[in-house]
Amino acid sequence: MLTPQTLQKLPDDLIDLVSEVQTDIIKSIAKKLVKADYLTPSAEWQLYKASQLKMSTKEITAMLAEFTGKSKRQISPMPVRRQSTTTPRYTELTARTAPPL
């Protein structure tokens, strides 16, 4: 059985875990931005996941600026390169991973 002290500490542990996941996602996006200098489809997917973790656009932009060394102005209009939607691989991947519209 869980003690009252353990129950009281659980929300703090959960908040720490979510914060760590958010940071890991943004660091991953930042690495892709530095390497490719555009928003890859996988980075775009990670942005979607970050927003599901209740991160605001302002928070995401600030963290990306910090981790990439770019200014917030450079981050905001980041171009997106889309993979051709006619390839079988694209269709297969999106069928498994695309969020519902």
C-alpha cells in the first residue's frame, strides 16, 4: 500500500518525467534543424507530439532557439520540406503514424 508521503510525491515525479520528455523531444528537433536547416517530416511529427504534451509555441520556439543557437526570429518561419506523397513508403509510414484529422 502506498503511504501518504509516497502519494504526495507522485505528482512531482510525474511532472519531472513529462518535463524530461519535452526537453528530449525539443533537443531531437534542434539536432535535425541544425543538420538540415529545415523542418523535416520527423521533426514536424515531434512538434506535434510536443504540443500534445501541452507545450506552447512560445515555449517550443524559445527552447529551439536555445538548443540550436538560432534566434527566435530564425526559428519561427522555419521552412518545411515535404516528402512526396506519391511514394509507397510515405503512404505506409503515414498510415501507421499520422495523427487523426
